[in-house]
Amino acid sequence: MTGDFNGINVLSEQWSLVLAALPYGIGIIDETGDIVYVNPACLDIMSQSVSRMIGQKIDNFLPCGVIFKELLPSRKSFSYSNSSPNGGMMTIEILPVGAEPEVRGAVLLARDDRDLKTVKEQLQWAMDKVKYLEQKLKEEKESGWNSGRMKSESLEQKIIRSIKPGKTFEKFIGMSQKVLDLLAVAAKAAKVQSTVLICGKSGTGKELVAEGIHQASSRAQEAFVRINCAAIPEALIESEMFGHEKGAFTGAVKRKIGKFEQAHQGTIFLDEIAEMEPSMQTKLLRVLQNGCFERVGGEETIRVDVRIIAATNREMEQMVKTGQFREDLYYRLNVIPIQLPSLNERKEDIPLLVDHFLKKFCHEFGKQSIGIKKAAMDVLVSYDWPGNVRELQNIMERMVALTDSSYIEMEDIPDCCYCKEKLEISADAGNIYGAIMQGELFSLAEYEKHIIKAALEKHGSYTAAGKALGITHKTVAAKAQKYGIDK
């Protein structure tokens, strides 16, 4: 930590990921005494909600007569103990921090019958991790201007390195390298008028990228028109795209303006372009070549100025080889290709997406902020997500809608997300059962004694052993004392 709490905003996502993973209560207080951050463990220990802590004065949580601003100049830590809601003792410690000669705020440590030394060590680890990330970002920025490196880079690599995505791509959630690379290419594509072909599996966010390119382009004030080529019947797609004249066919009772005319001077997004029939591929090629077409049943040649962005979840090159898609049209569309990774190729982005959808659906459903337990997050990260981000969004909406708790637990997650894990657990349970039946049976207390002893030997602490066994650390300690087991 640099001591400047304004710097937290720069590394907010790294801080959130690092501090939220800690099992100890951590809070951050600015120099005015406002609580600006608390991790889930802190809320749990102090039995508070986010709204009752974030933005509140720390003085509201200090003993009577203790004032935060009077603690800062001394640069000394202050701690006090109180009864915790679970019946034990809770200790709160305030640690002023900041670069000399100023104190710019403080860190709050909350513990519930835990070793404060361990908490401090974990906090120091988190601080060191953020410093490391900050230094790495600095080094990568400096190395980007290294002339020796630039000589060996391809044109695409230079584009990726030289451009930063703007705010128009904020809807595309992700910080993985693959996401940053594709958004860098998209941002560069927005500055020119070339045709873009976005490829990726269903649910990866192709329309979000297309819309971001339009919003970042010089055409942002004009129309962004969408066409799903797979959703329109073959008999109607020409009329839908180019319009028709009155009387052109049965039911054409008046002139209709097509999507291409609606998109004049703007952008047209052709989703599922690979599903377009060969006859329409030929007509689309003409529009790409000279910007001209005629309405169905009309003779007037209409000229339009349209930027085309196409998208597909199919293997276009293979379709060209088999004759399913025109080769000349493919090359006209594939001027700037953008490949979107599947969600299982960027699993480091899943916690960011989960957090985004939790906030989104809590707001939509009028619920207070809901968190997620680490075990539940681990299940979501380990799942393969064949439906990609769309599937994750649907599952998050379901869990937020149905839960009555302030946290998403493992039991809230649909079976499909961890069926493999359940099968592995069932197999392990079967092996354990088989091993027991092959040998001599002992009393339940004897089994319990050996399980507690094994857990303590493997994990080294009451807290860690309790988590592994699914019981509280107090229960582990009581059982260890009962059976005379040394930790």
C-alpha cells in the first residue's frame, strides 16, 4: 500500500479479488474517518451489511469517547474487544497507515477468536500482492516502448499494444489478457471504416463488441441496426434487408424501407451471417462492393453509406471450403477479424462477471446486496460453461431471484454446475465405505477421534481443520480437548 487511498481506485479490482479471498476481517478507512471498503469476512464477523458499513463513520463502531481523528496523529494502533454476535469475543484493531509525514487513513482488522498475528501476515501478503501487480503494470508499460521488442512484433501485436479500449467497451466485462487483446483490436477497428467479422461461440458477447465498435466510431450518432440472419425466413430476408415496393408480392400493401436504408450513414450488424442463403450472399456482396441495391419489386437503384459488422459462431473457413459460403464474400467480410474466447478460456474473469451480475440482479429485484461464499465461487469457476456468459447470466439471475440469504451458498447452485464434483465425491464416499466394511468396525467416538486428529495434522489449525470438515473451529477445539489431541 502506498499510503495514498486515492490509489485504491486504480487497483480496485485487484484489491477486491485479493482482499475478498481472505478469511479474515479487513476494512479500509480514509483520512476523514469514512469506511470505504470492507471484505465479506469483516461483514460476517461484525454481523453488518454493506450498506451499514460502507460510507459510514468508523466512530460509530468505536467505544464511547474514542474519536478516530485523535488516533491518527499518534500513528499508533488502537484495539478493543467486544462480544461478537455468535457469542464469542470479537477484537477490532485500527492501524493508521500512510507515507511520512502524513497519515492518510487506517486499516481495520476484525477477528473472532483468531490469531491477530496471522491476520496481520495475511494483510501484509495482500499489500505485497498489490505492490507486485502495480510494479508489473509499470514494467509492462515501459517495455511496450522498447524499440528492440517492437522490431520483432507483428502488425497485429503493434495494434494491440498501441491502443487502449475506451469507455464504449465497458459493458464487456473482463480483465484477462485475451479480453484486453480483443478489445484493443476492436478499439482500433472503430477508428476506420473497414468491415469487421466477429467470431465466437454463442453467448460470448459478439453483439456487445459490435455495439462498442459502433459507439467508438465516427458513426456513433447515427443508427446501429441489427439483423439476425438466422431468425428471418428465406422468403422474407431480402425484403427485410432491402425493403420492397407496394404490390411487389402478396401482402405488400405499401412501400417498406429495409434495414440497409435505415442504417444509412450508420452501422448494420449482421448476426449469424453464416446462416444466410447463397442467393442473399450474392446480393450482399454487391452492396459491399458498390453500396447499391434495389428494393424488392422496384427498379430504382438506391445507394447507401453503411458500415458492416458481421458475426458468426460457425467455422467460416470450413464453410468456404465445402461451398456453403461464398469465398469472395467471406474475404470481403473478414477484413478485420476478431475472435472472442469462450468463458472457459478466460476463467479468471468469472469472479468479475459474478460480481457484476450479483449487483445487476440485486438492483433489478430490489434486493439488498448479496455476496457469494468462496466454496460456491470455486464451483462456478471450475464449471466448463458450455453456454458461456449467457449461461452464467441466467444462472446468476436464478440464484439471486430464489435465495433468501445474504450470501450465495453451494446449495443455491444448480446441479449442472457441479455434477462432476458430486460424482467425484460420491466415488470417494464409496471408497471410504468399502474400506470400512473390509476391516473391523469401531465405535463412533473412535472414528471421530481419528478424523479430528488427521484433520489437525493435515491442516495445522482449528480454523482450517474446521473448514475441511464442515464444522466450526470451536467444535474442533472442543473435540481435540475431549480426546486429548495436541494441535
